[in-house]
Amino acid sequence: MTPSFQAEAVAALLREALADPGTAWSLGSFGAIAEFMRDPDEAVTALPDVRLGMATERGAIALTVRSDLRPVAYETAVASGWNHAVALCLPDDACAMSRRGVVTELGPDREAARQQDRDAILFDLGLDLLAVDACVRTRDPEAIACLRSGVGRPLFDHQNPIGRQLVAMSPHRVFLARVGRVEVYAPIPGPGGTSPEGPHTHVLPKLLRSGRTHAATTPIPAGWVPCAGIHPAHPYKDMMGRRIAFDAARHAAFQVLLDRWGDPDLLAVKRGGDHRPDSSISGRHAQAARRVAEVQALYLRGEVIEAELAADEDEGVADHA
């Protein structure tokens, strides 16, 4: 496939997914991720530039199509059955962001998804991630002063005042990658709180310490790094991971994406083929493909035993672990 044809195919994939309110999005890395989703009747605003995406009152997404952007559709086996997504990947030598290790003031966010936010001040939280800059943005003078007091220090330094005030300030969270950005405007949940139904972020220090770009269960081809993800409507759970009646049409729709953008070797394994000795896929991923095929067959035959496949509401729209 020529680069121009590939870019056109990827752009069509992104536009179709953006047009579907049943599709959720993620952008980030292992342990730090921003998620964008919207309700079917939620008002949306077009972006003020040529990027693909939209803004709502709760968040925004803005994407840029690149010639080296590779979608990778995949399924992973989980306790409740399976997850599915399309990872938006870049070559490992083209995905790097700033790699800042301390809180850094970046100035006005001139590329904000909404014109009204372009004079607000952006701060990189300094998480030193390969493919994403996790930032916050505010125009509130007190919040700016607090964030500036932590500049030059790691976010999780016990002497950094930002950590103690971040929930109360609840600045916009802005996650940036070479493929685009996701912005979250909803307040940050307090201790013991739960993520809101809508755009939200997760920053999990324990997972960040692993230094991974993605979960080990995610079958990303060698030499590629996932920067963002498309999460089409799932057959048996909603965007927040809650159980719904099995929807065969949703299942069939993702199988089309899997045929188009999935790993051919994993597809062959899933359909009963052998794991080729010269294949780059791991035994773990091949085993997961077989497990997913078995469970999906049960659903399609109407033989799922609810007690054995209870929904895990902590899975959400993305593989965080």
C-alpha cells in the first residue's frame, strides 16, 4: 500500500469512528491515559482548524493523520471475556515526545481544541513518558501560581505542592502525542471517588514505574508504539464497562475492523490455524487469541453462563493493566 493510499485509508477509519457516538477514544501510555467519549445527544463543536475531531462541554479530541500512522486492531482475553480496540501506532523512532522529567511551564496552549482555551497556560507534569506528554492547563491565577511553585520538581516529589492541590484545582488535563491530543474538562475525582461517565484521565504511579508503553497483553507489532486507541462499541458492555445484553451486530462490526487492520498471524490462530514458528507473535498472544475465539463462539451460540463470565466493571474502555 502506498503512503498516500494508507493515509487516506487511515483518515477514513478515523472519520468513521469520530462520527459514531458509541466509539470511545484513548490517548496515552501504560499508567497515564486520557479517555474521550460522548453521549449520542451531546452537543459537539467542530475544531477551529484542519485537525480531525470535536469538542464538547466535557472534553475534546484532535487528531492528525500521518503517513506513518498504523492502526492495529486487536482483541485481548480478560476475566469477563474479551476487550477489543484499534491501537494507533507510530514507529518507535518517530513517536517520542518531550521526555521531560520535571514539571515544566509551556506557556499559552496555542493548539487547544477550542479557541477559548488558547490563552490558558499549559504545564507539562514531567512524567517522562516516551510517546505522550501529560499536561494540565488553566487560566485561574491561583492555580497558575500553585503550578508554578512546583516547576522544576518531579510531580510525585513529596515536597512538590502540586500533588496536594491538584484535585482541588482540577485544571484541564491535556494529553499530547504525535498523533494528536485529548483534553478533559471534568473535575478530577477526589480520594475514593470514581471516574465520571465521560472524558476522564488516569495517572497511576505504580504502573508508570514499569516504563512500559503498553500492557503486555496488548499484541503490538515489534518496532511500533501505540500512542492512542479507538474503542468501538463492545458487544456485551458499555463504555464504562457495565454489562449489557450481547449485541451480535457490534461483534460483527469489529470483526470487519479486525480483518482490515489486525495481525494476519493472530487472525489465523483465532480461526483455528497453527502458530507459525517464524511468526513474530508471542505464545501468550496466540493463546489469548484462541481463548477469545472460544468465548466469542459461546456468545454467538447463546451459551454464555453469566456466573462464569461476570462483568468486570473496572476494565473500562482501555487495557490499563
